Amino acid sequence: MTRILISGGAGFIGRHVTQLLISKSHEVVWLDNLDTQIHGEYEDIHNIRLHEQVKLIVGSVCEKEAWRQAIDGVDAIVHFAAQTGTGQSMYQIARYTDENIGGTGVMWDVLANETHQVKKVLIASSRAIYGEGAYRCISKCGNVVPLPRSKAQLVRHQWSPVCPKCGADVEPIATPEDSTPQPASLYAITKLAQEQMSLTMGKALGISTIALRFQNVFGSGQSLRNPYTGIISIFSNQMRQNLPINIYEDGEETRDFILVNDVAKICELALSSDYEALVLNVGSGLATKVIDLAYNLKYLWNSDSSIEITGDSRVGDIRHNWADLRVLHKVFPDWQPTPLEVGLEKFVAWAATQEIYEDKSKIAAQELKQRNL
Ligand SMILES: NC(=O)c1ccc[n+]([C@@H]2O[C@H](COP(=O)([O-])OP(=O)(O)OC[C@H]3O[C@@H](n4cnc5c(N)ncnc54)[C@H](O)[C@@H]3O)[C@@H](O)[C@H]2O)c1
Ligand SMILES: [Zn+2]
């Protein structure tokens, strides 16, 4: 049995990882500040605790003393605590850099300077670090990584990125880990920084470090009240109220959706692996159009919501991205992702048992518009 610290353990992915680790007889400690954007104002701390075995330390990853307390007797750290809204990161810059980059800095500061027995660190990175990710130029440039789309381009409804070398059209392909990072949002920059800080410091301190680049994770326990992130939960909350579903761009944009239980399994496998350093894509390896996702969910919710293509766009959003899973399959050959239809049914069955929240996505969109983002 090992003792594992999960920062942000009270969050969506953290709880699933916790459940799995406890079922395998590990001890779990959480360091979490119970951020109100995720947990609401009045959620009872006792209800947040999943299990008697979880030791909860309420504190921020920005506080050295909280880390000192949290790493006591710990063998491995799963560093999940972060601010996670791509759009929000474009105007709450200091908050995102303080908590995501600064918080990770404090963790490594404590690991470098205090006595501890931590031998492994898992860090939650994101597909966001790729920006548009891998494409193939239809002319003669081969595989390329397009630049983030400009505001002017989005205003013209020219949704597809272009070849950064010759300006020709490009076709998306699965993005492998060695694709050049091209972050298109402040959030993505903080994730890339977390990853690079961790790989560098892990190597220097002899602590095995694995960066997991999650695609769009969904599933039971996802925050249904956070309007800043989680397209499946936001659409679901709206569909349950038969509210119109506004789809950005032309709806043809794609994402790679991965069920949280599959992600938890990867975390467990990564914790018990013996790689000194590793960067891994974690996704389903499949691209799903946002418009198709919306119709799928509408059917599952039996909703009267209208589905409206708005042609609106957000600076920092990407057009397409899905994971190249060759490395993941090589490293963990027995792991297989759950098919999306099965995952969505599971999600809807869970969400149907939850409260319906006031839809605040218009407020979130307004916050961006006001700032011309
Ligand atoms: N959910 C996804 O689709 C996805 C995709 C890519 C990467 N990730 C990354 O995975 C990690 C976990 O994501 P999640 O979806 O579970 O997020 P979440 O928002 O559900 O959970 C984050 C948890 O961290 C806590 N937290 C936030 N700021 C904190 C701070 N300063 N100090 C201590 N605790 C703090 C929150 O209270 C919350 O419990 C994040 O690092 C996120 O960037 C998630
Ligand atoms: Zn080209």
C-alpha cells in the first residue's frame, strides 16, 4: 500500500482517481481549497469527502505550508489542482498564472527543499498545449503545426487554420506527443509551463515524472454548475431546461472525448509504472464534431432544445484536435477507451440524478465579448 497525495482531489478527475486508488488499498490525501467556482458556496465539506480514508487538507497549492503538511508520509503526488477555463484564462491572467504555474512552483520548491519520500509525480497537462496540433498541408509541406487562428480570421468565419509555411489549406491528423506545442490560450501556456517545470525538476531531483495530456474528459461527477469548461455538462444542463444550444463556429469543429473512468485507469497505471520521465496523450483517439455531439446528447436527454449554429467564436479556441494514441497503447497495451456512445449514456444516467443549475453560460460568453475576446 502506498500513500498518494492528490492536489485538487475533490475535483472531477481527482475523485475518480481517488475511488480507484482506494479500491486498490492505497491511502489517499487531498490538498484542495474547495474552489467555489467548482464546489459552490455552501457545499458541506463533509459531503465532499468521498471516503473515510481520504485525509482532506483544505488549502491552496499556492501555500507552502499546505504542501508541507500534505506531503507528510506521501509516496507519490498526483498534481491536478488548477484553474481550468480556457476562455476565462484570457482575462483572469494573474489568477491562472498564480495558481497553475505558481502553485506548481511551490510544489517543486517544497520537494527540492524539504525532507520527504515522494518518488513519483503525475502532472495533469492538456491537449490545449498543442493549440491546433498536427495537420497535413494539401500542397507540398507535409506535416505542419498551424499557428493559432487570428481574431481577424475568426471574424471572417474562416474557421480552418492554414499551412504556416505556404498558406495552402491543411487537413487535421491525430496529434502525436512530439508535435511542437503551440498554445493558443493563457490556460494552455500555464499547462505547458506546469509540464515543463515538472519534467525538468523531476529529472533534477530523481523523481519519476509523468505528464498526462488529457483530451476533453467527461463523466459522472463533472461540475454541472461551472459554465467555463466542460461542453458535455454545459449542453446537458441547458438541454434539461430545454434552453437553446448555441454552437460556436459552424459546428464542424471536433474534439476528442474521453470518459473519466478511462482517465482514472491511466493514472493508476502511470502511478505503478517505472518510467523516469514520460509524456503521454490521454484521449479516445477519435474526433467528434461538436454538432454531432449536440444531437447525440439531445436525443439522450429527449430534449426540446433547439440547436443553433451561431457563427460566434472565441479567441483561444482551437478548430480540431484528437490524440495520437500510439505511445499510450505501447506503454499500456491492455488499456482501451470506452466507446463514446457508452460513455455518454453513463454520463446522462448520472447527470439525470443531479440538480439542474441556472444556466450561466451566457454570462461566461458575455465576459469574453465585453473584452473583445
Ligand atoms: N476535465 C478535463 O477535460 C481536463 C482536460 C485537460 C486537462 N485537465 C486538467 O486536469 C486537472 C483536473 O481537472 P478537473 O476537470 O478534475 O478539474 P476540477 O475543476 O473539477 O477540479 C480541480 C480541483 O482543484 C481544486 N483547486 C482549484 N484551485 C486550487 C488551488 N489553488 N489550490 C488547491 N486546490 C485547488 C478545486 O477546488 C477542484 O476541486 C486540471 O489540472 C486540469 O487542468 C482536465
Ligand atoms: Zn504548405
